[in-house]
Amino acid sequence: MSREKAFVHPYIPNSVPEVREAMLREIGARDVEELYAGIPDALRLKREMNLPKPLLSELELRRHVEGLLRKNRSCQDYLNFMGGGCWQHFVPAVCDEIASRAEFLTAYVGDTYSDLGKHQAIFEFQSLMGELLEMDVVSGPTYDWPSAASSALLMASRLTGRKRVLVPATTGPERLSHMRNFCRRAVSIEMVATEASSGLLDLQDLERKCGCETACVYLENPTYLGLIERQGAEVAETAHSRGALFVVGVDPSSLGVLAPPATYGADLVCGEVQPLGLHMHFGGGVCGFIASHDDPAIVGEYNTFLTSIAPTGREGEFGFGWSTMDRTSYVRRDASPDFMGSATNLWGITAGVYLALLGPRGMRDLGEGILQRRHYAMERLGAIKGLRTPVFSATHFKEFVVTFEGKAVQDVNKALLERGIFGGIDLGGWFPELGNSALYCVTEVHTQGNIDHLADAVREVLR
């Protein structure tokens, strides 16, 4: 293309002919076509792509994007009762303030001399999470709960030399999908039944399936269906008696009112810190963790960076930086059995801010407030003709199952949407044994008026 006819896009610097030519000279290429020479001809598009004309005005582009966004209905517009792994919690303003600081927001990766303050912030996150979990070692932030759980299962397999993992039939479906895909070359995953009445793990089925080939037993507490698993100690005893490890996935917002997994025998703990000061971001805003006791064998299997503290040459001064670098996947990439690349450090820092702000009393108040609201919501909905809740006898935390007797969940949700409410997650495709059921979620953001509005709307829809 001649320079006179070349199109220069205002937002793409290398569309300027002089810039393109300088870049090609730098790498020793004659033209752009030389860069594509390795692509088989049969795979190359022989025509221009069918794209709309570019929006060259900043004002025009802004109007276009805002028009697209207006098609969405967010939880600011509608009343939300959905959960299932990404929950609506209140985010204190200080969390956003710290997360937007340039030294945290723009830092990608680097050492203490370039990422000023980031290592200390990650250390504080690890320390606060360790206190909440009653564990000695906490990983740097992972992508999310599914990635943390998958890596924890692989850690257990390497530590035991075994290739079979047991997980409850009520494991979160998206997490289970990730585990199966991520771990399929190393371990096989087998489901353990749950009791029909309580919804908790069937200990007899666990006894039958847990054997000398089992690497670990994985448990979620609270479960995906919102149940508080009170049999943790029994599950740990069964796993340990067969030489297997006990891995627990946990929602940390519950730990102000529930005992941490370490107290009932967990060897590895993983979970999601999104409830701790992180906004829901259309699939983003999630951040996982792995935790354990300070066992050198276990620490040696972590696939994430660990940040630690050490005294400097000046009396009373301390520095923060990566520790045990020799065993990380960055150092042993060619031989690493697991890998964690770019992670979600910014969200880990934000969660640390949230935990420091609330403290132990604040976390207890958070948990108690959720329990009270959940109880009220189940009581109001349970009184409505045409649905049933609770479905299970076990105690719930912030999520619970509602079974509709005469109307499909999708029809109920459509009618609720017309009334400005996001209804529960349709469980039919994932848990067909539950029938026409949905998973509802209540957190500290819901007022009594919000719950009453939901109950009135559901009653109206079911008439």
C-alpha cells in the first residue's frame, strides 16, 4: 500500500507508515507479508474481513460503547439474588482507593526495587489470610478458586504418589469442570454421593471408595448448594486412615462464624477471596488461594510465588520479597509439574485491605449478618404456596435451594426479571436429581425490604 493511500488509525500507533517501516527494519523484515510466511496458504484469508467502519472520533466511540453497555442490566439496576461462586458483597471505599493506586494498579511483575510496596502488600494479604484460616503458609493470589483447587489436587497427588481423587457430587459445577480438564493427565476424579435428606457427604460411600490409591479427599464448606458441612473431622479421619490428604475448599466470608478447615484436619485449604472486598466484574474480580501448614514437603509443591519478610542491614528495618524461588515454576519451567503465570495480585492486595479493615470482630459481624438474612429469606419464601425451601435439613450459610412445584425455573426467573429482580441460578442442567430447583443467595447487602420484595414478587409469579 502506498504511503498516500495508507490509513492511519488514531488509536493504533503502528498504523503510521513510518512507524511500521521502522519496526520492520529493526527486526530485519522487508514487509509484513514476510512475517506471515509460516502460515499455510490454505489457512489464510484471501479477502478483507467483514468489519464495520472504524469509529475515529473519541466522542463517537464513547457513544457507541455506552450504547452497548446500556443493553446490560447490572446489580446496580436490578435486585440480585444470584451467587454460585461470584457473590454480591459490599465493597468499602478504601478497597477501591488502595486498588487504584498506581504502584499497585500498573505493576505487572518485578522485584522490590521496581514494584515499590507491592511485595509488602502481598505479604500482608498472605498473613491476614493465614490468620483467618489458621494456616502457616498462604500462596500468592491464584487466578480463582477453580485454579487453586485444581493445583491443590495435583499437589496432593505428587505428595502421596497416588492418582485418584474423591470429590463430593455437589461440587461446584464450574470448579468440577476445571478440575477435570486441568488434572486429567495426572489424576482421575471420582464422585462421592451425598445424603438425599441433609445434602451432606455420604460417609458410608466415602468409606467404600477411599482406599490405598486415593491421593486426597476434596470437600467444599460451605458446599456449592450453601450447606455447612459439619462432618469435616470424620472426612479427615477417613482420608488420613488411608494415607490420603484432606483438601478443603472454603468461602472465607464464612470464617467469622465457622471454624476454619485447619481445626478439623485439613492438610490443604483453597478457595475464593472475591467476597473480601472485590466487585463482580462480568467474569473478573475473582482471586484464589492455597494454604497449608509449614511443612517443607508441602511448601515445596506450591506452584505460586511466596512472599516473605527478612531483616535488612539496618537495625529494626525489614524487607519483603519472593522466597523459596528455587522451587517455583518460574525457575523450573521445563520440569515444573504445575504452572502459575500472571496471577491476580491486585485482587489479593485488595482482599488484604478488606481483612485489615474488618478485623476479627468485623468478620464475625459479616457472617452473623449473612446468617440472619439467609434465615429470614428462607422463612419468607418457605411460606409461599407452590415452592419448597429448605430442601435439605443441614444448616445453610448464604445460599439455599428453592424447588418450584408448578412452574419452571426459567419461567419464574423471566417473570422476576420483568419485575427488576435477578432470580436464583437454575440447577436443572447440573443437578437434575433436584428437579425444578434454583440456587438463591443472600448476603449482607440485602435489606429486610429487599427480601420482602423478593417474596412478594415470587408469590405473585406463582399465582
